[in-house]
Amino acid sequence: MSHNLALLPPDKKQEIELDKQAAYSVWQVKNALAERSTLAQQAKDISDENERAHFVDCVDKYSKIMGL
């Protein structure tokens, strides 16, 4: 079964993008390439409330996974 991400609706693509951004940001903090405060600033910069909540949930998820 193949999944073509290009065929997803824009809101689902945005969720995937926010998930990737969260993972990368947590990785940067974990590896001392960014300050923990950048996570909160990134969330604050997201204007859409649902997208912000999704980003924060992803940050929490990756923080646990990476032991941050």
C-alpha cells in the first residue's frame, strides 16, 4: 500500500510539517543546539490555535521519546 503525501488535504500536510518541526526542535534542544525557550517561542509564533496545540502535543511526545 502506497501513501502519497502530496495527495493529502492541506490541513493534514500542515500537521505532518508541524510534527517534523517539533521533532527537529526537540532534537536541537536535546543536543544543545538550541535553548529550551525556543520551543515555547515557536509555539507562540503559530497563530492558529489548533495548529499550536498540535505542535505543543508533538513537542511533548518527542520530549518524552528523546528523554528531554
